[in-house]
Amino acid sequence: MAVPPYGPTDAAAPAAPPDRSARPRRPSRRGSAISTPARPSAGRPEPEAGTLAATGEFAVIAAVVAGSAQVPTTLLGPGDDGAVVSAADGRVVASVDVLVDGVHFRTDWASAEQIGRRAALASMADIAAMGAVPTALLVGVCAPPTLATAWIAEVGRGLQAAAAEAGAAVVGGDLTRSDVLTLSVTVLGDLAGRPPVVRSGAGVGDVVAVAGRLGWAAAGLAVLSRGFRSPVAAVSAYRVPEPPLAAGPQAALAGATSMIDISDGLLADLGHVARASGVGIDLHAADLPVTPRLVEVASALGRTWQEWVLTGGDDHALVATFPAGVPLPDGWTAIGSVGPTPEQGPAVTLDGVGWESAAGWDHFG
């Protein structure tokens, strides 16, 4: 099925769902390009040419993984019951993300290739947050049989491109029938002999620092939810995030004590670190990385940049803690400090005060 492209000249679009940018990963399924198929019945007509049903499971899988450039860590790629990936130091970092149409993406808001890139990058950000380098991706696709094979092939090309740019490879995949389009991406990573950087290592006196952009994906969601397609910088940030994958291993080498990728919002994700480490975290508003353009976009939409930067997810920036006095690697900006666990109130504060707005995204909250 054709997925309409949106370019810089698309100033407006038909009415869209109400603005839900405060929860940056909950767009409505209304307007989705994916149709729900009827259940098979006796005398069902031949499947339409070019659909998954007509192409067949194994040909579709081949279309998704075919042509993926393999890397030195791939000892055996697609084509067997399993891939074989080397692990130089005997350890593998593994992470999986599941993306559902209408929850994590909308097919009328992004091209298939962009959705594939988004899926790969979001998953690889988790590997970077452990201080590792992504090496291999495994892809699962659940889709209606009426979905166009060409569309899924474009998703595969997006996955492969994002993986290749990170020095990784798509080494296998699977496909099954489902009424709801769903992508599952498992990523493997290499620690290169380093210990993993976990959430529970932050200590009192540590410096909190961030690498990557904050608030732009939430801005893009707000723009798209209003039915607009510009400013392009915001929309592009929502469609395809730019996680600083190299910053994770760099932070590990610099002695980071804890780290996490920002997928659910800065406050929410730092809350995970604070609770796991048994500490309190205070952010300094004046140090948060904010551009004048983001402030302008927020003002134009009647929102605040603080809301997007503190609670907006999907930028997949990295936030980490470092011992005081340790020089921060290039690309990292100090934004706060670690203190003792507060006796009452939130574990993460802004200039010593709790943030009253929603703290971030929770699938079941």
C-alpha cells in the first residue's frame, strides 16, 4: 500500500487526532494505512498480487533481510535456522524493542523506510546505553496478509541502512500473520572487554550529563498531531531519531557510573536510575540543552519547551552519571547532580522542586 510522503512544502494536512504530545508515543490508529484483513473463509478469492499473502512467508522474509551487508562479527548470516555471531570477550549485550502500529508509529506519518530506521535506532540506543557497540539485529514482523510486500521490503531497507551506519548487520528475521502491524527488533552488542554501564551505579556527588537532543521528537509529535508537516526539523526528529550511539561506549571509557537511553522522557528515565541506585537527582534548568528554535515551536503550539525536554520521549538521547571531576567526553553536557535519596517527594527534581506535569510515558499508566 502506498504511504504518502510528506515534504517541506506540506504546510498542512487534513484534520488529525487531538494533540497527545505530552505522551510522546501514543498516536491514534486513525488514518493508518494498514487495513485489518477479513478472516479466511471457504471459497476465499486468490490473494491480491503484491501482498504478503500472495508473496508467501519465506519470500517476504528474504525481502526484509536480503542484501544486508554483513560485518566481521557475523560468522553466519541469514538463511539457516539461526545466525552465528562472534563475541570476542565471551559476553553479549542483548535488548529487544517491540513497536506497534498506532502506538509507536503511524504509517500515514512516516514512510516504510523511515519506520524501519526508527525501529533499528530505538533498539540500538539501548545497546549504546549499556556502553556497548551494536553488532547484529534480528527482526520479527507481525502483519496483515493484505499488506503490500513492497512496503515491508522498504521497512527492511530502513533497518539495514540504520544497522550498517552503526557498523551492525541484520542477521535474521521471522514473519507471522496478525491483524495489527508489529515490528520486533532484537539487537546484540559488544562490550569490547569493558564492564557494562548499568542503571544502579550512580553515587552521591556524581555529575548528571546528557548526549543527544532533547524534546525534538515530542515537538514533532505535537506538530503531526495538529495536522501539520512543518517545521521539518521537528517532524524529522519524530520520524527518525538520531541517538548518539557512539556516545555510549565513549561514556563507558570515561568512567560513567550509570547510563540509560531516554525513550520515555528525561524525568521518567532518570527516575529509573535514581531508584535503582538509591539516590536523588536534581536537574539544573539553566543547563538543559535547549535551542531557540525549539522554544519558538513550543510557543507557536501553545506548549512549553520544558514539557517537551523533561517529559518527551523518543529522542533516544543518552543520560549518564560521572564521578565529580572527571572530564566529560565530547558531546556530553552536564545538566545536574546526584544527591542522597530524598526523605519525601520525587526522586528527580528540577532546581530542587518536583515537576508537576506528567513525568513521562508509561504503556500501562
